[in-house]
Amino acid sequence: MSTFEVHALCYARRDGVRGDHFLGHGTDSTEPHPTAYYVWLAVSPEHTVLVDAGMRPERAAEVPGLAYTDPVELLTEFGVGPEGVDHVVLTHLHYDHAGRASAFPGATCVVQQSEMDYWTGPWAKRITREHWLLDDVELHRLQAHDRLRLVDGDADVVPGLSVHLVGGHTAGTQVVRIATAAGPVVVASDASHFYENLEADHPAPLLHSTTGVYGGFDRIRELAGPSGIFLPGHDPRVLDRYPTEKSGRIARIA
């Protein structure tokens, strides 16, 4: 089985408060709690896989207080141009995770069938509080993508890298398990926005199913195994826990 090198690329940062990131209203809900935005790069001798694709510059301009770099530019600075990516795995279709998927012309885009069905079906149109989370422009581009691969549940993407349906955060949220020399690394993405979500068993407030979120926590632990390496979707501490290059935006995980 192939092994990968895994890097976390932080393409944006924003200040927030704990009430933005944890379900419920505790006495600490107004305390500062910054957030980071990532894409993840997995590279083996045979494959270059991008997990999530960040947000489009046009959407980024609408987010107050966001310090943003186009994730495609960040990848290029790292030495990987759009044409060098052969697979893009989208953990879910929120605007900050799927917004640049169409920028990789040669890549197969991997999405859960249940995620696509939800956002293109009747419920998403009726649940108006979720409309802002979707990038309609990119969804239409993705639907027209001639290399879109819809999967149903757990699936191997390439040797050494697999996706696993957990739901919870969205109808079809998937996490990604990557084989590395240090053991399996699980990109949890928004199945656990921060380390604290999983470690304290405390969900984030944006969710599709509360029980799904808790089940996702258990599945991440199972997939990570004894190594315990999992990568939350928005925690700045990822850059503190792993060796980071001089700009402070790219961390080598394994």
C-alpha cells in the first residue's frame, strides 16, 4: 500500500468567539476563539490528492475580518500547480471547503452521493438558514465537471487514501483516512472543527444531525487508531503542533 506525505495549508484566518464554535451558550461564549481555514495536501509517489478546496476569492471578500489567500495560489507557492492535482476530495459542500474545486482541471472530484443529493434536493431549498453555507456558483460548476465521482459510504479513492461517510455536520460529510509512514492520519475537517470538539465531546453549532456528530467523533477515533493523528477543520493549533515552514501557513503533518 502506498504511503503519503500530508501537509496542512492554512489559507485564511479570522477572529471569532467561543459561542461561534461550540453548541450551547456557556458563560465563556463571548471569549475570543480564533479560527483557521485549511486545505490538506496528500502526496505519494503515484498521486497528488487535495482534501477540500477552500473558498473562492469572491466569497472570501464577503466574510468580515477574513485574512485570506487564494488556496490555489498557496498550493502553487508550495510547488503544486492546479494541473498537478489528480484527485480533489471534498469532505462536504460548504463554501469554505468546496469553493475552488473547479480550479483543478485534471482532477477527479470525490463527493458523497448523500451530500450532493441534499444540496440539489428539496430540503436545502426550504431550510433557508443554510443557504449562506452553499456556494451556488461552484456547485453548478461541480455538477458540470466531467470527472465528478459520487460515492456512497466508505470508499477507496487511491491506494492508501480512503473516504468514510460520517454525516453529522452535513448530510454527507466524509472524513479522509491517509496512510503515512507515521501511521494513519485522519482529516476530520468539519466533523470536528477544533480539537476540543472531539476531545471534550462538544459539538459545533452548525450541524445536520446531533447524533451524527457524536457518531462521527467515534468514527474518527476508530479510523485514527493508536497513532491518534486527526486533523480538525478550523483549529489554528494544527500549525503549533506540527513543523511549520517560515511563513507559518504550511505544516508538515507526517
